[in-house]
Amino acid sequence: MAWFRVRLTEEEQRVVNEERCCHPNLRIREKMLVLWLLHTGLTRQQAAKAAGVSRATVQRYVAAFRQGGLDGLRQWNLSRPVSEMAAYRELIRASFEKQPATTIAEACERIFQLTGLRRGPSQVRKFLKDLGLKFYRVRAIPVPPKKKLGRARCRPSRFSRDQTEAGPGCRPSR
């Protein structure tokens, strides 16, 4: 298979030059930068180093450009798994806003009762956090100890060691 050399037309140069700095998707900007570097005469290894990607990534970008042109390069099909609980998102949110759960175990059980889906504490904690719900730690408010109304503080006389001379209820000074 012959080496594919990237050559852009005037119109493609204008589009690539504009999209490498202004496209809303960061990955598309990265792809356009790599394509621009290859068009200017850099090798694939040099373009990879300049763009901060691997040489294999540059090869994938070139293959996408060869097969679909700029439209093929612009595609960004990022597929992530979707939680089964996402279908019950509003139902769960309404239930927890109406009556918050006190523990994650309770939240797991309530979600199971609402949806029929049993999930572990980690998944439930992450799902509730993604919903925007927060965990509030409930604990006792410290209360200062009750003041004891004892004897009034008294001052013994300066040179006295005898309690009787210091006054009633006072300790001798040491």
C-alpha cells in the first residue's frame, strides 16, 4: 500500500485552519491540527509529537481523512454505557427530594422498591451525586457542660497557711 500524503485544497485549507482553533470539540480541533501539520510537510512522527498524541493516533486520523475527507475526520462518535436507572431519573429525584434517605443502604433499598433495579452502594452514591443530591452528615451538636454553681472564689490572705484565717470554704494557698 502506498504512503498517503496529505494534500489539502484551498477550500480545505481554509476550513482546517479555522476549525483547528475554533471548533467547539477539543478532539476535532486536535484532529484538524494534526491534519494541518501533515499538510505543511511534517512527518507523522513529528506531527504526533507536536500535537501531543501517539503516532498510531495520527495514523487513525489520516485513515479517517482518507476514507471520509473532512467530514469523516469531524466525526466524534463517543459512546458511553447508559445506566438503566437513567430511565427512572425524575422518579428517583422526586422521591428523594420529598423524603431524603438517611443512609446509602436505605437509598439502595428505596431505589430497588421504586424501580426494581438492585444496585450496590457505590453505584447508588455516584448516581445520586450525578442527580445533584448531596449527602449531609448528621451528628450531635456539641453542648458546653453545665456550669456548676459552686462556692465563690475567695482569696486567702497572703501570708496565711491556715484555712481558718483564709476564710470559710477556701483552700490554703501553696
